[in-house]
Amino acid sequence: MRNRLLGLAAAAGIAVTPAMSAEAAEVNVYSYRQPFLVEPLFKAFTDKTGIEVNVIFAKKGLIERLKNEGEASPADLVFTVDIGRLHDAMRAGVVEPVKTDTLAANIPASLRDPDGNWYGLTTRARLFFVSRDRVPEGGIATYEQLVDPEWKGRICTRSGKHVYMVALTASMIAHHGKEKAEEWLTGLKENLARRPQGNDRAQVKAIHAGQCDVSIGNHYYFQKMLDDPKQKPWADSVRVVFPNQAGRGAHVNISGASLVKGAPNRANAIALLEFLSSREGQGIYARVNGEYPVSADVAGSGNLAVFKADALSLSRVAELREEAGRMADRVDYDG
């Protein structure tokens, strides 16, 4: 197994963790998640169970790799971020369902596939970063307000076709219907201060530079910017606002995992999934990643604010992603 995994990784130019076990007590993971985010979890699992975790990390191409490998794949689990990418793996036919009482008890129904094809392991809130100097407290409180005339030329976002924006748009379709959601996306585009560009941190940098007053981003970037001396001034220039707290709650997305179809170490893979959903695993996730646990029974880290999350099933968000992407094209959001 060690030679096979190393060979696959070398062929793709993919980084591999140093320890690759050839023993039967192992589980093989293909991961889009960065090594420093998941290795502490895997180490804790190995310490607890004696099962070694072999990992291939990549920025892209793992789903295609699984399709090409077919039944010969050594992979047991695939880890990724965003409901869209988990849904893509399911539609590609490279994962298979798994259901256990433990997973059902630990992971809310809205954060897992009804048929067990994927499971959310952490959540991330899609919130507002607003200028401390130019937006008063309570100045904006809902996603719907982003289209109000007062925000004309004051909003920055990343591409409307990025998976994070697509998921948010899909949630608006679910809550308001296609017609109203398209009106919303059109209005949001009309209120942009500049053409969509850059990542979530780039939007906060633009607020710091005075180019806009409100941006949309994932919550964990705030702490990451505070921890970066170069980016700390950006973070200091904004407040974090969790939208729709008086109503349905803030849109959330997930990082998660799926069992690979024909996993050679199926029992070990399920044991790892269950560990990651447990109180111990969820606690490590919160401390290391700055993301929210999927379980309400597990407290987040001290830096995480308590907020009301939208209970909309992410399965529904996944179903509406294609329509959301087409909608971004129809309104020429990135144009």
C-alpha cells in the first residue's frame, strides 16, 4: 500500500504525509483539506485506535483520480470543503452511502445526505464584514438588505460563480423562489463597488482601503487575518455581522467527507468518520480549524461567537447549485 500510494502521489505531484503504513490496520484518505488542518485529528484517531491514517493531499483532481482508479483505488475516504464539492463526488459515482447510529446521532440531519453519501464534519458561517468607520452598528442585518439603495456602490464580493457564492445564492432560491432570488442577485450586482474579484480576505482588504463598506465572507477568515501581522489592520477595520439573526439564521456551509465506493478498509473508514463526529473529534476541529462543530453538544473555541444558523438542509442547497450558477450567468454577475 505504501508504494502504491507514493507512486500515485508522485505521478500527480501531490504531497503525501511522511508516515505511510503498510499494515492492515490502516485507512487511506484523499483530502482537499490542507495537512495542518486535519493531521492533528488523524493523529488523535491513531493514538486512540491504533489505526494508521495514510493521506494524499491535493488542491484539485481527486475526484477525477478516483474515477480513473475505479475499483483499483486504495482510497477509503475523500475529504473536501463546500457542499457543492461533496455533491459533485456523489454525482460522479465515486462514493457510496454509509449509515450508522453513531453518525446519525452526532451529525444533524440538515448537515448530512439523507442517503448517507456525505457527512458534514464542521460548519462555516457566511457572514458580513462591515466597515467600523462607515457602517453604524445595526446598519445591515440581513442578506435581503444587500440590495437596498443605500448600499449602491458599497459592496464587494468574490465571483458569483465561486462555490461559496453559488451556495449562498442557492439558499436564497430555496427561501424565496427563483424569481425573487434572481431579483436579489441582480440587485446585489447593481450595488457592487467593483467587479467581483479575489478571495474573501481580498474583500476585507478592499474595505480597509476604502473601496467598499460591506463584504461577504466565511467567518474563520476573521481570526486568520487577526493572526497575520500584515492582514491584522484589515481585520481591525471591520466588524463581523451574522445575518438574519432575527429570522431564519445565517447561511452555513460545511467541510465534510464521503466513503469511497468499494473502500478496501471500509470498517476503519467508518470508525474514522465516527471519531471525527464524536465529542473528542469535534473539539479538536474547533480548536485547530476555527470552524464550528456540527454537533450542538460541542462548544466551539473561545474565539467563536454563538449565532443562529439557517436550518435549511444542505441537500436542498446542493440540488439548487446548478440553477444558482446559471442565475449568476444570466445576470452577468461577474461582468
